[in-house]
Amino acid sequence: MNKDTPQSIRQQIRNGDLTTPTSGYAPGFVQCNLVILPKTYAQDFAKFCQLNPRSCPLIAMSERPGDFSLKTLGENIDIRSDIPLYRIYKQGQLVGESNDITHIWQDDFVAFLLGCSFSFEEALIAEGIEIRNITEGKNVPMYKTNIQSKSVNGFAGNMVVSMRPMLAEDAQKSVTICQQFPQVHGAPIHIGAPQELGVLDINQPDFGDAVTIKDNEVPVFWACGVTPQVAIENAQPDICITHSPGHMLITDIPNSQLRNSEEV
């Protein structure tokens, strides 16, 4: 098996051999953010995704409570072990991280997989646009903003954005390129002037790592799939599991399948 196939990479993750952020892995294939909630909260969270499609574009969810295979996303997926690092929340508070959640899996859990910006990074690179977090081997920087999400029964909070610095002309190109991928956050929501988003220090991201921003570059911001983690803190469900920022599920779905499409 090719070591770069999604199946092989998932196996490395499952074995504990790959524990790093997944940006740049499995070129050509969709990566997903993760939210796992008990069935009691699933309907409200699904509605939250529906009302906030830029930050929470829903790619797939469990066919039934307790389903961890997500067969529509790939061969032999086990959502309990195929993400490099998980975050565990109780009553909205982060209580720990783990490389495997099999030991705390519940029969009433519903998994939600959301589109991830790593998918459009490939399209940008193909057009000659540098992705600084990949070049520098870092997790993409992410920031809490002053943009309010539409709330549903406690699931509420402000949008989180990811940022990639680039030349002004490349920033404009990125709008044209990324608007073709509505299921992985679409076009940037903001270019330049981070203070307008409530980001006061661009070198101090709330999640991920700071990257180099050159004097002739502007920061470009996209809606980010870490937004649900802010909403979860406010909703305070009994238990919730997410991916750790930057550590995604790599699927068997080609990125090209999401271009200008409404559903997978």
C-alpha cells in the first residue's frame, strides 16, 4: 500500500505512529474537523451547523447513535482512533486530550464531520500560492473573533478564523479559488486589518502556531472549524469530544469532488 494513501495514514495514526497536525498529508483528499456529542444534543448541534455553514460546513454525521465507522467517508474508518489527537470536554470545560477515545466511547454518541480548510490549501498551492504554515511546518494560526455565530439552545459564541499571510494579489486570487469550495469554508471572510475582527495581536493566535508575516504581505482569514469548540464551551454538554486543532480525520474523498458541489 502506498504510504501516502488516506488508508495508510489513518493506520499510522491508529497505531500511534503519527501524532502531528495533518496539514499537508494525503494531498488530494478531504480532511475533516470532528465533533462528537451524545444523542441528546445532536439535533441542536446539527441545527447550529445548518445556521453557520461558513464555519461549520457539515460533510457527514453518524448514520445512527453509536456508529463510529462513517462509511461514506472512507474504507475501514474508526472515528475513535483515526485522528492524531482528540480533545475531551465535560460540562463545556476542556479536561484532557487523548490519541484514542475507544475507552470512553458511548453507544449514544453521534459524530459530526465538518469541512476543513486543509482541503482548499491544496488548490491554492496548485495556483502557486505559498501556504506559510506548511512551508514552516507549523499548525495553522487560528483566532477568536468578534463575529457572532447564530445560536441554537446554548450552542453559541463567536466565530474562529484561520489565517494565511500572502501577497495582496494572491489574496485576491484566493477569493476566486476558494469560493469554488463552499463545503470547506469557501472564500476568505476578511483580508487585512485583523483588528476589525477583534484580533488585537496577530502574533498571538488563540489556537495553532504563529507564522511569519512578511512586510509586503496581508493576513487572509477564513471561517474555521474550531468555531464549534467555542460553542461547546457555552452549551456545556455533559461530554463532548472534538479533534485537537489541526489534527484532522483524513478521508478517502477527493478534494475535487467538493468543487462547486452542494453535497458529497
